[in-house]
Amino acid sequence: MMTPRDRTVLIVEDNEDNRIVYSTMLRHHGFRVCEALDGEEGIAKAHSERPDIILMDISIPLIDGWEVTQTLKREQATGHIPIIALTAHAMPGDRERAMEVGCDSYLAKPCEPRAVLAEVNRLLARPRAGA
Ligand code: MN
């Protein structure tokens, strides 16, 4: 049985307040957390940290969260990692776009930390394809 301590969450988010809120909450619940501040760092850390799940802000510098998600989902080393998209100012069509690029889930900001936690736990509890 995996415990949160064995689980790493990568938070890709350029807003410091959001990073602090989500990382504090996840660490409090026993997760290991790593952070990336822009799309390039997000791709790099998805490879170097091998997270179990990714929280992906969509509006981030350098490469937006849609493109980062699409890139990670196409790569063999990272394609299996569940990705939860977080979008501010949710627009019509965002949900469709999230599914199109391969996001496993989608949450509109502002998003309660407990809703994020519930979604992280839900996705980590899913049986992995091929596992
Ligand atoms: Mn942002």
C-alpha cells in the first residue's frame, strides 16, 4: 500500500501564493512536493523528479500549460503521469481543450485546497494502465 510519503506531486505554477497554498496543504497530508515556475522548468522537472502526479497551471511563462501537457503526454517517460489542469478565468472550451491535450482532470480556479487534494487522491487511486 502506497502512502502519500511515497508520492511526489509536481506543482507547475507561476503564482507564488498558489504554490504556497497547494504545496503546504499537500506536504501537510504527507506528500513530497516539487515545484516549477514556468513551462520549461515544468518539462525538466517532470523528467528529473519523476512525479506521480502533476498540478498544471495553464497560464505560465515560456510554454503554456496546454503545450507542456501535450509534450509530456507524448513522451514515453512521462506520458503515464496524471495531469490536473488548473485554469483561472475559465473559458468556454477549456474543458474540451484539457481533454484534447491529454489532461486527466480539470479544475477551474479559484480552487479550494481540499478540492485539489480530493482530485489528487482520486487520480492516484486509479489503477494504472498496464499495471
Ligand atoms: Mn499562472
